[in-house]
Amino acid sequence: MKSLDVVVAALLVIGGLNWGLVGFFNFDLVATIFGPMSFLSRAVYVIVGICALYQAAQWKAIQRRWQPVTA
């Protein structure tokens, strides 16, 4: 599950950076790459949204998984 946590975190960082670009510079990198509201850009937005829901739902479980194992 740690691999999934890392992928989700990476996608959330990418999504956050895109929102930062939108907020600061009115520049949507996803729309620039894939086209405004094309199928691919919508898919990216949906995947990032699902990652956010996963992260929110798994917050405590992720914290426990990343704690060092003590003998």
C-alpha cells in the first residue's frame, strides 16, 4: 500500500501545482497539454479528485503504515 500512497501523493502535488498556476497566473497546465475540457484533461481532473478522496479517507491508516516498525 505504500506504493499507492506515494502515487496518490505525487498526483496530489501535481494537482496542487496546477491549481497554483491557475490561481497565480491564470494558466491551466493540464488544459494546455490536453486541451480545454477534452476527454484527457477531464480524466486528469477526475483522477486527481479520486486521489484527494482516497487521501482524506485513508489519513489515519496512512500515518500508521508509515510509522517505523518497533520490535
